[in-house]
Amino acid sequence: MKRPAALLLGLLIASLLQPAGTSAAACDTCPVASVQPKASHAIRTADTSHGCTTRTKSGLPVPDPKCTPGAINPSVTLQVLKDPAFRTECVRDCVTSENDKGAMYGFYSLSRPTDNQGDNQACELDHLVPLELGGADTLDNIWPQCGPSNAELPKRYFKEKDMVEDFLADQVKTGQMKLGAAQSAIAKDWTKFLGKATDFCSKNPKTCNGGQ
């Protein structure tokens, strides 16, 4: 299925121009005043003109880098991430609605799953650069991460990426990795951190709460 780049651009513009009343309440009441919920800086310009295809690295799914290059919210700095008052709800659904995000299934030529919750969850509309690492809530940072269908929920790909997100967030907050380096690395290839993340989460289960 080919989707014109203009369609993605149109969705992005429409979501940016949505009435203020459609934003989640948390977008207007974030306790960290410096956070700008709709701020976004794309790593590269998204192009869906030739359709999007999920790729694999180390046997694990990664998004099409042309369609989902990743994007960050520059107002979510290290200082903000370390502020105990900050919650990802401050930026979640402030730019794109769940319906906007759902359009990414079509770009990737995937059917939107039904009963996609609990143990039946087959896919996640994942933030490539997670919100807990200062990712933006724009469509160029979102992709449908699905499967494997025959695995238990904790072993599905989106749950494994959640561990990577929690591991990298801890690395950043404890000063072991620069925020920008972590954002670039997870946007390029989240799979290369899975081994370290699995080990980290096995030793720090309270820190690994499911990603953002």
C-alpha cells in the first residue's frame, strides 16, 4: 500500500492545529513549567511516498527509517527527566490523538488489531524515541510494533523494547550516558541494547515498569 508523503504531512499539520480542548488535561497542567507539550524536532524528515515496511535487526523488528526516523521534544531536557514531578502524561496525546496514531497501521500496510489489550495485545503504537527519553508525540516518532503472536505477553517485541527504554532512561539519569546519545542510539537500533537491558531489569525490577 503506497501512502503519499502529503498524507502524513497533512495528519501532522491537522494534529498540530487541533483545538486546545482536544488535548489531554495533563498537557495544560504539567507541573514542570518549562515543558512544551507540542514541541518536536525530527531526526530526519519522514517520507511515506513509497509505503513503509517493518525491518529486522538481530531478528527483531525495527521501523522503516524513512517513515519513522524518530523525533525528540527539545523542551524535555535531562533536568526535566530527573524532576520527580515530571510525568510522560505531560506530553502524551498532546500533539497526536489515538486516531492519528492509528493511521500508522495503514502506512505500514498492517491491519489494526482488535481486542488489542491485556494478554491479547498483539501490537503497540510505539514511540521510537520513548517519551521517558524526551521523545516527541508526533507521527514521525511512532510506528506499529507487532508480534510475535505465539509468544507470551512479556516476550512480545514491544515489551522487550520497554525494557530497553527503562534501561536507557536509567543510564541517562545516572549520568552513564548523554541524553542525546541515548536518543540517537535507540532511534537507530533499539535491539543492540536488549541483552544489557534484560540483565538490568532482572536485577532492578522496580525500575523496569513497562516503558513509556
